[in-house]
Amino acid sequence: MSEGIIYYNKGQKMLVRLIVSLHSLRKVYDKKIALLIEGPGSDECKEIAKMYNADVVEVDFGASYKNKTYLNSCLSHTVTPYDTSIWIDSDTIILKDPSKLFKYANDNEFAIAQFAGWTTNGSKINKRIKAWKPYLPNFIEDAIGFGPAINCGVYAFNKNSKLVKDWYDHAIKGKTSFIPDEVCCQVILPQYPHIIVDAKYNTSCKYGKVDKNTVIIHYHGRKHCRIKDGEYLNNSKLWFNEYSEVKNLDIVKAFVKNDRQLRINLKYLEKL
């Protein structure tokens, strides 16, 4: 049975963050990685793949529209080269080998971490779930009572997972809604085999606790490089430490301009 970590990239905006994440991953993990690549940025991703000894899978998920990139993650099981995969978003850094997620996925079909101790009956997640009542009315009650809130920046799945096979068909019903892949996953999760794993596998840079047990830090919402009044916010110092090790690569220098948040904060650092 093959196992590997997958990333998805479309466009050039996330290329620097992708390099930083891969750079951190290769410090702790020496096995299979695949880049699922589509559209602009594909040539650069092929170069990045060579740098980090990763496989390349060229994909075509169809015409773009609002939220299409989110929805494409629901199709990762159709293109991954591995029997069991760990999906990792590019806006992450990896501090420890995440390979235990393979076992969780093999034993339970689908594995995902609780997000920062949040719950489904909290006001924010509760509101997101209820917004899906027009699309999946029979799922809402169980989803609200489920308990752990999740984030889809990191998850692991076996190709036989019933959830990933059905995910896209459910998510497309709410394709114009807020983060449709993630909220849909939250809504349908109680209906499918799965395991909720420790938040250390997908630690929120802002709301989570980063400590010696942390495996992956997730810089969701462009929080990877926030600085204010000379202070690194949201554990961004750790991201900058990784960035400092790749910043002189030609490909990084070429695409810093495409990461608006990083470009702004690098200019700020120059003034300090």
C-alpha cells in the first residue's frame, strides 16, 4: 500500500509559501510527496518538485469560478498517486514528522484534527453549519451536536474512504457559500467513518497552542508573516525562520512580489 503527502497548487500567489512548507517538511520527512498542479504556476511547481524530490501530478479540475479552488480539494482522492494520502495546505510549516496520520487514515478511512478547541455549538461554527440547511437539511442536526470543529488545512484519507468519495457531490450544492469544502466536511462528518485527531496536527497559528508537541502550524487567512509595531504576530516568527533559509533562492526572489502580505511585511522589516 502506497503512502504519501500531497499539496495542491494553482497559480503563482502561493509559490513562496509552498516552498517554505516543503522546505520545513523535508527536514522531518524523507518519504513520498506529490504536487498536484494546475494552470499558471505549473512550470514553477515542476522546478520546486525537483528541489524537494517530489512527484508531479498535472490535474485539470475544469473551468474556474468562485470557490472552485476550495472545491478542488474535495477531488484530491481522484488524482492522488497514493493509496493513503495526507493533504497539507501550502500556508503551513511542519515541525515534526506527520506520518502517524497515515495509520489514522488506514484504520479509520478519514482523519482530521480538531481546530483550536473550537466546537460545533460555538457561535461561529454553529452559524456556518446552519447556513448549509438549504443544501443538506438532513445533516444539520447531527452536525451541530457533533462536538469538535475542524479545519481542512490538514487531513488524511484512504482512497476507500466513503467520505472523500461523496464529499464533492455534497459540497457542490453549496458552492457559492463560505469555504464550501470545509463547512461541507464539517456538516457531513458525523455520517461517515472518521477519526478526530489531536490539534497538534493542524495547529492554528492564532488560536492554537504552539509547543513542543506541535506537528504542523497552519497560517490560515494569510497570517504567515504578520508584523505590527515590531512584534511578530500569530507565531509568524517561526514562519520567517523557515523563510530565511530559502529567501535567496532565485525562484523565491522571483515570486515574493506575488505574495502581497509577505511583500508588505518585508518592506516593514527593512524600515526597522
